[in-house]
Amino acid sequence: MDLLRESISDKTASKLSENETSINNFDYSDLYQLESKIPRKFAAGEVDKLTYIFGYIADQQINCVVHFEGFFDIARMKRAVVTTFYAEPVLGCRFVEMPDDVFWKRREDLHKLDLCTFEETKDLDKSVSDFLISTCDATTDIPLQLKFFRTEKGDSLCLKASHLVLDGGGVQDYVVVLSDIYNKLKKEPAYLPEPNIESDRSLKQVFKHLSFWRKINVISQLKIRPPTWAFPWDAVKAKTRKYTIFRFTKNQYHKIKEFSKNAKVTITDLILTAFFRAVFKITNIPAKKKLFGTFTANLRAFMPNRKAKSLCNLSASVHPIFSNIPGEDFATSLKRVNKSTRKMKRKGTGLETALFLRLLFSMPFKKAKEILRKTLEEQVKLKASFPVITNIGITKANDITFEGVEAVDAFMLTPYMKAPGFLMGTMTFEDNLLFTMAYFEESYSTPLINNFLSLMSEELLTGTSAN
């Protein structure tokens, strides 16, 4: 604490002292005693395993940044962060691969790690950028890293999660867990949660909520589709991390949302339509050739209250079919996309892929890994893959309820991608719609990425009369 104070300017430190409570010094021994209640190993879920194998084409880390108006109590926040690693024990593990399987192994040195750091900065943009391009390896590092940056205006939370341990929905759930513990510690400084040791990371937790006939329907619909196209890449290399964030104005978002309501389509339908139409403009895909697009689905939608029992990976992919029809206007393209997505919803969005993963990882991990690696190698040879768009969803400021501060801006970055992988993200915070892309510059040139996002935004704005 003394070292921390020395790094903070007098002006900012005065704000800190005003904001601190009487619980500046915590005894962590009670937390460390919870270790005896926590198993040494946790089974890896199917999505954990898939994400680990796909580390060949992505760095598999999700970054989240939340800017706040106001200042946290540093001592209480540090206690809250450490507590989350005991409340959700898998966060205090590392990912281990053995010849026959993979699993999460509880770290023995957790009590020695600095799990929460605060740093004063006069250049917030640079500090955040440096954090966003830093690395996290769940096989050696802690799979969840947090850093707070302090300016004269307020604090910013930067969170980096290995995609092996959390997906975008899991990151959002973690922020809720952290805020809940932080708030409880003000009223009850000795608060200790019960470790969530019976967590199920497998897709079984989704399928057990489905009816018998729905399961039969999913099985009957299961198809393995080959890739038919790819986003243009330069080389299958990964060295320099780059990211781009495209923000729409609030007025533009309001018009897009109003168009969505009047047209009786979802925002996802609109974004997918803009995505495909932009792709056709920068590629040489033949007219009427069928493309299998890919977007992610949150499987928590099939669970009570849309919540998993623990922080985990519960995402799957969906593959709408689309084709390039020259001269077609946005409205007609939108009708075709909407027809495809409505058909997938009737089937159960994402359940087909989830079933495939259940079947794939019912075999020994080594065999499943070999199959997927060969598939990725084949995609490189064929120059065809499954470009993905993921809609992280809508987040409201009142979803991020830390006592004494107010969230004023937030965004997430999807994992940095290497060819042939391609992934772009969309999310909404309050009335701010964002497109984000994280990529390796050796695989995808920055001018190409910027041009693509510009074309996609132009399609969306023009098609919805929001420009």
C-alpha cells in the first residue's frame, strides 16, 4: 500500500484518501484457508478444449476495458479481486495437457501472486493500448489478469481473460461477481464466499435443460459443412498485434435500432447483412456461390435465467447460408439473412455445434486434437476457412454496479487472429455500438481491415438510413 501511494500524484492521492474506507488493511489468512476446501483439479469443458486447440490460429485472450467516473477504494478492490479467485476456483488454475486429456490444475503459488495492480497514468490511451497487446498464456500464467489505471478523472478497469477459461458472456459474468464482492466488503469487511467447487464446465449443463424431442431434433439436423471461402490474408504468421475499434454515434445507433424494430428483424440480422455485403465487395467470390457464414451463439440462452452455475465457456457457432447476388439491394439481402437466422432459431441456435463438440470430445483428447489440427491445415491449403462474427451483446451502465463509481464507457476485444482464422466482434454499451477487430498484422494488413470495417459500417448506415 505504501509503495502504491508513492506512485500516485498528490492531486490524485487526495481523491484516493477521500474515497478510502476504514478497511485499508485486510488479513488475507482467512481467504487462504479456503484453499483446503478447493479441489486440486477441475475437468475442462468441451469449449475449453476446442479453444485450446484453436490456439493455432488465435492468441485466445479476451480483453475488456471499463472506464469509470470516480475512484475505487484500492484496498477493498484488491481484496475483492483476490476473493474472486477463491469464489470461482478455476480462475486460480492453469490449463494442463496430458497425453490422454486436458484439465484445470489449481496453482500452488496463488497466494504469492499480485492479482490486482493500480497504476497512475497521464496517457490513458497508451496505457490501455499497452495492456491490450500484452499476452496471457493459460498454460503458464494466471488465466485472468486485472489492472487498474488511475487518472485525475477516474479509474479504468482493464481485464484480460484467457478464452480457455471464459467467453465474452463469462467475462461479463465475472464483472458482476467482482462488483458484488466489492460492494459486500464495504458492509462486511470479513465477507467470505463459499467456493464454487461443484461447477460444471461441460455442455452437459445445457443439454440437460432440453426436452427429449428437442434433443432428437438437434441430432437429426447435425451436418458437417466444409468451408467455402476465406477472408483475404497475406501470410500464416503471427507476430505484431493490432486492433481496430469503430464507433457509431448515438444518433446512428438510435436510427439502426428504430429500423430494426420497424422491419421486425434483429440487430444481429442487420449486422450480418452488412458483413456479407462488405465481404462481397473485397473478395472475388463468384455470383450465387453459397457461403457458410459463422456467428457465435450464447448457449446460456437455453438455461434458467440465462445463467450458468459457474463462470465458464458456453459459446457455440452457427452457420447461416448466404450467396452473392449482384445488384441486390440491402433490403432484399436482409430478408434472405433474416429467413436464414429464423430457421436456425427454430432449430435452436448453436445447439447443432454444441452437439458436435459433445461427440467430438467423447473420444480421447489426443485423437480429437489430431482431427482438428488436420482440419486447420487443410483450410490453409484450400485457402478456405470459417470467418466469424461475434455479437457480444448489449451492456448497460447499471449492469456494472460498483458502489461509489459509475461506468461511463466499455468495450471488449476478441482474440487476436492469425490466418486462416478471422474474427470480428460487435457490442453495445448503453447507446454506443462498436465494431472491433484484433489481428496479427503479418496475416491481415491494417489498410484492408480498416477498409473492410468502413465498407461494413457504410452498408449498415446506408441500408438502415442511419447515415
